[in-house]
Amino acid sequence: MTITFAEQIGAKIRIHRLAKNWTQEQLAELSNTTASYVGQLERGEKDVRIGTLEKIAHALDMSVYELFGDEKEAFLQEKTWVYESILLLLKHNEQKQRQAYRILRELLEPSDPK
């Protein structure tokens, strides 16, 4: 599975937006875009223009440079399957993410012998 640049940037935008507990609508308002456009960016469906990326980074109170990576992310990218799993989860809504987490937990944690 190859992750596109648009998907990587979109996932980073989503991670930083969720860290602030913002909706796509809130980020769109602060970055002078639309919620549907933010959603398309987060899913990697649209390539972002540098001017828009600057607006989004500013709204998130960070630099464009910070959106391109950090040490924690570099560590995750070394483990390709972990990083791609995270990006895959981020493409889905919270309900699907929680469902995937429950399935993964069921597979990996020993059952409680009651």
C-alpha cells in the first residue's frame, strides 16, 4: 500500500485538528476554507495549495514546516505497517475507528477467564 503525499498531509492536518478538539467546520472557518474542502484534504482526495496550507497551519497555531514531520512521526514511519495503519484509520469516522480498535484489542489481548 503506497501512501500518497496528499494522504500524508491530510492525515497530519486531521491529527492536529483533532488534538485541538475542533470540527472540520471550525478549522474551515479559521482558515477561510469550507468544511467539505477540509474533509477532502484530510482524506487525501485533493492536493492542497501552499497558500491554503499556510492558512491551515496558521489556524492550527503552527508553521507549515511543523506539518511536514517531527521525531515521533519519523519513528512511526520507520515501522511502515504501523504508520500506514494509522493513516488508514484516520480515513474513517470515529465509529469505524473505535470498531477497528475493539477488533484489534480482541485479537491481541488475552481474554479474561471469568
